[in-house]
Amino acid sequence: MIRVYLPSQVDSYCRGEREQFIEADGVHTLSDVMDALEQRFSGIRFRLVDEHNAIRRHIAMFVGERMVHTLLVPVVDGDRVQIVGALSGG
């Protein structure tokens, strides 16, 4: 099981359910996690990942404690994925 924490920016997609659990079977990369989220919440992937399959620049993703910059990062059963939306303003 992979535990995923979603940012408030996608509340309208996930009905405010910010903590999700993804079965690890068949999930090998962060891209697979995004696919599983998309199956559960249609349209959420495009809010987090652009048309070039890159993490959007206003989104930070962590696998465990490590910030990652690509969806090709491997994930394993027991991992925690945290997705954070950037804050802006002045």
C-alpha cells in the first residue's frame, strides 16, 4: 500500500479526501501512482502533471523525505508520497 497526501488545490477533484491509499500491486513508479489517482479522480492528473508528463512547476512531490523532479522515480509498498502545492504572494 502506498499512502498519498494530496494538496488542497485538488480538493474539488478528490472531494477533500486528501489522504489516499493506492494498492502497490502493479505500481512501480510515481507515474503509476498518478495513473491510479486519475482512475479514482478523473482530471486530477492534469492538475499535477503537464502535457509533457512533467511535474507542474507549482507542484512539489516527495517520495518519503526526498523531493523528486520526475515521475520515473520508483515507489514500493509502504512508501509515502506527498504532493505539495506552491504558495505565492507577496
